[in-house]
Amino acid sequence: MTMLNVGRPTRPEAVEMDTHTSLNGGRGLLQDEGLLFEVGRPDRTGVDLEPAELDASDLGDLVRTAPIGLAGLSEPEAVRHYVRLSQKNHAIDLALYPLGSCTMKHNPRLNEKMARLAGFADLHPLQPQSTVQGALALMDRLAHWLKTLTGMPAVALSPKAGAHGELCGLLAIRAAHESRGDAARRRVLTPTSAHGTNPATAAFVGYQVTEIGQTEDGRVDLADLAAKLGPDVAAIMVTNPNTCGLFERDIVEIARLTHEAGAYFYCDGANFNAIVGRVRPGDLGVDAMHINLHKTFSTPHGGGGPGAGPVVLSEALARFAPAPWIVHGPEGLRLEEEARGEAADAFGRMSAFHGQMGMFVRAYAYMLSHGADGLRQVAEDAVLNANYVKARLQGAMTPAFPVGPCMHEALFDDTWLEGTGITTLDFAKAMIDEGFHPMTMYFPLVVHGAMLIEPTETESRAELDRFCEALLALAQAAKAGDVDRFKGAPFLAPLRRLDETLAARKPRLAWHPEPTAVAPAPQVIE
Amino acid sequence: MRYLPLTPADRSEMLAVIGAASIDELFADVPQAARHVDLFDLPLHAGEIEVERELARLAARNRPGGAGPFFCGAGAYRHHVPATVDHLIQRSEFLTSYTPYQPEIAQGTLQVLFEFQTQVAVLTGLQVANASMYDGSTACAEAVMMAQRVTRRKGAVLSGGLHPHYAATTRTIAHAEGMDINCLPAAIDAEAAVIAAIGPDTACVVVQTPNVFGVATDVTAIGEAAHAAGALLVVVTTEAVSFGLLKSPGEMGADIAVAEGQSIGVGLNFGGPYVGLFAAREALVRQMPGRLCGETVDADGRRGFVLTLSTREQHIRREKATSNICTNSGLCALAFSIHMSLLGEAGLRGLAEINHSLARELKAALETVPGVEVLSPRFFNELAVRTPVPAEVLVESLLADGIVAGVPFARLDPTAGLDDVLLIAVTETVTSEDIAELAGALKRRIAA
Amino acid sequence: MRFTKDHEWVVLDGDVATIGITAYAAEQLGDVVFVEVPEVGRKLTPGDGLAVVESVKAASDVYSPLAGEVTEANTALTGQPDVVNASPEGEGWFAKLKIADVAAFEALMDRAAYEDYLGTL
């Protein structure tokens, strides 16, 4: 028998080390990555271009002569740079991402593939309309789905995100009031629990914002609403299901009171995910509502966009929808891009071109995949998952509204942390060490130390259990006085807590070639 | 359903944990009349194969830019995007992450934004840039409102060379805020009329270069006149590749520069999503809209990045915010930044030179077409030409030759009386053969 | 030194009132990162915005407790906002106002009254 008796050890040796640090300051495969401007060079490039025979004589002194200051990378360097950076991000593809109000659900890759078909991705917005009939048909079908799912007669597709949709809705409302010669309406009512975009949008459109109170059980205070409605109110902006994760039980009455006062009902549709396929906002008396395609209809959040925020409109507001409109004509579909003809009352234009086509394709692929039955199941599972999380955690944490079911989000306050010396922020940061993204914190503003958990329908029961067990273990540690685990957290993330005060006091918003005021990472072994 | 992991058994066990008898109990707060028992009148779920078939069918009814000679510009440009860009932006950690509000686990996105801001700042020749806007047109509207906050004046003068969609967007949004927007008439040399329109209540003048007619202009004198009157200069650029060849807005005295970044990394996408670039002089930073990423240190003293100066934003300032913007165009900003890193200084300059050279070739070719007059005296990669028949008719007729000849100006502004103006753009994706084919087809169609 | 329920303090020297925020307010705000002070010459009536003081997570308006004209603003705070935390009732003052109505000043709370008020919060 011949034996190869020189081999590598195949069992780990027992070595005791409390804390191990590498020699170069990195964490194993997770290495620090310098800034593009530190690793790149002005003369390096990752593209091969044949040099042009440049004659810029007719441009004269318009030609840029000084160096721009860009850094370049070859292709392999670029791939490394960005892949290394990517590894410092958390993502929905890695774990449950419980950001309430943000709807971090699975992003199907089929949607990505469809959006990249040359027949959609390689279309110019202004090429002849006869050459884009399929694209217009897709927009028209998406509009049909959105109108059917919301029970509303019209939709403006062009807004580019939720807040842009809010702006679109309020501009339509303003146009409707103005068309009747009613210029006296200067106020918009919105609950204290509203998303920040609601009052910001109202102010952007020139309205004054008045807050409406909230009842003990987390809903709009009808009496307060009735008292504040009047001939100077243009609209109310109410989120439903609301930002406490609750359905506004009195929504029909809210709409009735609003209309009685001559105002319109703008519904923030950020939480449409909870009711899609089951409840139509049109049946509730809503006049305008934006739909975040990047929430309910699964288009990726992309680290902060792009989103898409089509706005459905009631009969009263439909004719004021902004250009462009899709019009059915004798020669097929047509875009009316000006306020004329069918679109004569359009209040204007929200942006150049026709909206977020790339997002339309993704959302439409998602809708076709689910169908009417699947979308209803989406809402049911989203609500079921949130109630399950609430049920599992309520023994250890304090639900802000314990009575009755929640919708797609479970909201907790920080009563249960009293006396521990640990804040909502500390608790959330400790979740990072357990492998989860923190939930939405300190929002809505009406709940002290709010923790808003939205699991979404794309989480399995096993992942929900893993998440709940992590939070229960943390809650136990908090109550047992293991304060350091929270105060210093996160310990196991790419970085520890960051100094936001320094960033705001001495803003450094771009890289500069001179030595940085902030010392680079120390490369020493402790 | 392939995207929904719960099984019927899971659902009933979970309901038991919750203590609810049925799913309907969880929807108890919905008014009875609004609870739909039946499914809505829409198709039922479909597998990947069926969805692909349906969408491929729709896609096939469109004529992609790459199907033949293609000359559309007017605010969206068909540039080549390296394969690496699309691969990298589809990394899970970039594609499926949220806005980086938890900086400890979002340094990837944050560092990219810091690098993006730096790239935009140097390209525009200004000191600070934000982490992106929705697109160039909305960035333009935001710039005008920012000028109102800075100067506390109500008026704005928009050059007739500004893209008509940008002007319409700005008018719609800024008018709602009570601003008085003076849109000057569209003209090839519209910049000449701008200075005379500046008044004591002018918050800013907005000029585009190269303008919507492709005309590149030195706007330094306009900036000086604006500053002398206490107004700001906003410079708009819709073709970001031009930054590689032309003087930057900052060099010409811009206080705010906005641009459409689609040309770099993003692709046409039938008009969206795109990425708005927004930069300003340092002194104006606290009036800027949108997210800003800044450098700082972590608890161990290591360099890191955070979103900063957030008190300007809607989630803190609410009705006093500088803008209502929340979601921006993060992934498109990433695509822009990756493509710009692949180009680098040398690559961007080279790319810009190729574009300009092709435009000169285009001009020479068009000058051989009887009846066609090139109107743009100084240009980057786009020309306005006068056509002997309405431009729209000409474009439609050239479709039969397999050529998309450009954008009729009347498509952007049907009221300007410029029905005979055609905008023709070239990029590195256009070949000399394409240009020759265009000139040949124009000759035949005009003669016919 | 006089105080308001909005946690501002006022010191009167002749007809010039110096205004800032109290130590309590500075502590509640946390690290101050930016202060916007008024332009000299601005005329204010009680309740007008006098300054904006920002922490990382909040922006608070400081309202003028008195009527008057701004004679001096503490522009040093723009570069060194941390002074508000270090010395809120001293070097961290925001603005000086020339006032006409001394009685309005006298009507504000004295320190004992302000401290009683803090006790009720």
C-alpha cells in the first residue's frame, strides 16, 4: 500500500483568542475599499474607444481646457471596486428587511429580465409613436390594472416616485378648485402621524398645513376633522391603511365629511400592499391616491430609487390629469403630450417624457405573474405575517395598539424598554448584530420610541420565526441588563455607529485632493 | 404562487398563533360594503413562460433604437453602456437595498453616493452635488425653487433654448408655489434675449447649453448680468457627455447646475427612469433639495459615510422642507457612477470627442442635401436643421427606409411655429455609414 | 435674565436685548450642528422667527419673544455651532435686539419662575 503521508491538517486546531484582529485592519474577506479617487487614476480607463480626429475649431473658447478631475478604472478594477462596496450593504436578498412603510419585499428577477428586452429598454421617448405601439399598449394595460385594482376611473402614470405622485394629486385638486373659481381654499389637513412627504408636498403646492388629531386607538379623530374642515380647506391627506399599520375604520365617513365641506380626499397609497386585490380605494370615497410601484408592485428599491408613483384619480379630478395622456385613436394608441384636445384641462406636466417606463414593465410583469388571485393572496399574506409577528412578540414588547388586528405592519412603542437604559435606537442597532436590518424607528411621530415592523408577504414562516426569535432574545437581554450589547451596537457590521454630528457640523460632501480632515482608518494592531 | 412562501398549512397554524379564526377576521376594520368577496375582473396568475411570452409580444411591436440608423436626441441620447455596468447594478446588495438610513450596513451605497457627488461636482465645475434627483427636468424645477429660497424673489426667466418639457415641468411646479415664470419664445439663438428679460424680482435665469436646438453657448455674460441684478444663474445640460468637451457650468459662472445624467450608464428606457444631476456653489448647500452624503468617522475612528444635513428634508422638516423629494434615483446614480469610473477622465474626453467629430461629419453630410439648412452654428453632438417639408412628415417618410431621422421640434412644442425644424443627434453608436444613409434617404425623400 | 416658555433667555442692557436658548433647551436638542441667525436690520414682532437651530435629527425655530430691530447677530455660531452646547446662556447667544417696550421684557419669567415651569414638564 502506497501512502501519501504529507498532507494538510483537516481538522481545526483549538486556539484560544478573545478578539482577533488582522494585520492589515480588514476583516477577512471584507476589506476596506478606498475611494474611487484614491484607487483610480486620470489616465486609466475601462473602455476602448478609437481616438477621434478632433477638430473643435468651431467651438473656440467653449472647449474645456483644464483637467476635469475624474478618476478612471480598468474593467477588472471597476468590478472589484463595486463588488467590494456592495458587500458592505444589507439587502432584501439577504434577510427579512422589516422597514415599516417601505415594503421591502422580494424583487422578482423575471421583472428585471423583461425590463431589459430591447423592445422596451432601447426605445427613445420621442421616436415616432407608430414605432412604439407595444410600449404604449403596455402603459395602457398597466393603467387598466391600476384602475381596476383601485376602482378609480383614471390614472396619471408620469409621476416618478411617491412624493412626486402626491404633488401630482394635489396639483389636480388645486386645478379642480381653480376651475370652479374657488381660490379661497388655502389649507390641507393631515394627521400628525402622516409621512413627512404629505406636509412637505402640501407646502410645496403653496398650501398651509393643519394637523388633525388622533384617537386613542390610532385612527383619525373624526370630531377634530369635522371641526377643522371648512370652506378654506382644499384637501385632506390621509394614509390608509395608516402609518400605525391600522385600517381607518371610519374612512367612508372621513370621505363624506370631506366632500360635504367641498374638499377632496387625497389618500397616501404607500400601504396599498395591505389591501390590494381585496379593497378598492374608489369604494371608500378617495379622490386621488398614488401607488408606489416600488412598494406594492415589487420594483426594486435600488438603494434609494428609482421608484414610480402613478396617481389614480376620481371622476371629479380625472380631466385635470397632467400630460401626457394615452388616447385610443383610429390608428392605434397615441400620446397626447400637450394640454389640448382630450387633455385640454391637463394641469401641466410632471416631468419630461412619459414616466418611469422601466418600472412600468417590471410592475406589469409582477401583476401578470400574480393575477387577480395572487394579488389578493399578497394582501392576505402581508397582513397575516404582520399579525403573526405581533402575536409572537407582544409578550416581550409592547404593541402600540394592542386591541384588534393590525394590517401589514406591527407597531410597538418603547414602554417595555423603560428602566433598562436602552433606547429604541440601541435596540434597533443590536438587531444588526443578529443579522437583520432595523425596523422603521421613531415613526410615526405619535408613538413614543416607535418601532414599525413590516415583514411583507414574501417571508416564509421559517424566516419570520428566525426574526421573532432574534428579537425575543434581544428583548430578554435588554431586560436582563445586558446594556453594553445595545449601547455599543453594532459590533459585527462593516462599521460601528457613525458620528452624524461631525458630518453635519463640518460637511464634507465631495472628495478633495488635499489631505482629509478626517484621519483614514488606522492600520495598527491593537 | 412562486413569490409567496406560505403554504395553506402555514397559514392555518399562524392564524392559530394569532388567535384568529380566519383571514377575514384580520380585515375586520374594513367597512363591510368595501370587502370584495369575488376576485376583480383581471386575469389569473401566470407562470414565467406565459409572462415572458406576453411581454415579448408587446416588445416586438416596438422598433428598438438598435434596429437601424437612429438619430433621436432632444434630451435623451442613445449611448453605449458597457456590459459591466448592468452586471454590477444587478448585485443584490445594490439592487435590493433601501435608502441608506442605517449607515453601518449601507456603506456600499453611501460610498458610491459620495463618489457620485464628487463626479457630478467636478463635471459641473461646482463644489457640492446631491445624491441625485428624479431626472433633469424635475431637477430644473427644483433649481428654480431653490433660487426663490436663496434670493427671496418670485420671478424666473427661462431661456427659449430650454427643453420645452423642462420649461413645462418648471412652470407647472414652480407656478404652484406662486412663482412668476417667464418662458421666453423658442428660438435657435434664444440666449440673446435672456439678459433683457432680467428684472428686479428675478430669482434666477435658466439657460441650457447645448440648448434644445443643439447650440452650445458661452453663458458667462448672462451669468454676469444675472449676478449684477442679484439673481442666480442656473445652467441646464441635457447631454452629460458634453461635459467631456465643453466648458463646465461652474466655469461660466453658474450658481446652480442641473443636468440629465441618462447619457452615462442609464440607457433610453422610453423616457425613464433617468437620473437628475444637481450641483451648486458651496454657500448654497443648505438650500439644496434632495439627499446629501457626507464623510465622517465611526465609533472606532474609521472613515465612513452618512446621509447628512437631513434637516432640509421632508422626513424631518415636514412642511418647511426644501423639497418634498424622498425616493430619488439611486440605482441610476450608481449606473452613472460606474460608467463614469470606467470612462475616467481620458475616456470621457475621448467619448465626447468622438461624439463631436461625428456631429461635424453629420453637418457636412447634411449640407449636401438640397433644401436642408443646418441651423446650429456651434454644437456638440446635435443639430437643428430646417426642412423643406414639415419635419414630422419627413421623419415618418424616412421610417420606410428603416431610418429614425430625429425629433421634430414640433413634437416638443407644437405652438412655436417651428414645424420645419428637425433635431438630429449622433452618438458613438452611430456609424459613418448610418450618416451617409441618412443623407442619401433625405435627398431621395425631399426630391420625391 | 428673563425666560420664556419656549426656552429662550433674554438679557437687557439699556434698550438692547440679547437673546439665546436656555441650557435646558440646548440639552434637549442634543449636539447643535447649525444655527441660522437673522440679518442685522431686520424688524421683528413677538412670535417672528429669530433663528433656526439644528441638531442632526431636528430643526427648531426660535421665535422672538420681544419686538425690536436686530442690531447684531452672533455670526460666529455659523462656523462653531457647538458653542450653543458649550455655553448656551453665554457665548452661545443668537442676536441682539433694540427694543422699545421694556415692560414686555419685565413681563417675562424670572429664573425662579422658569425653573418652576421646567418642573412641570
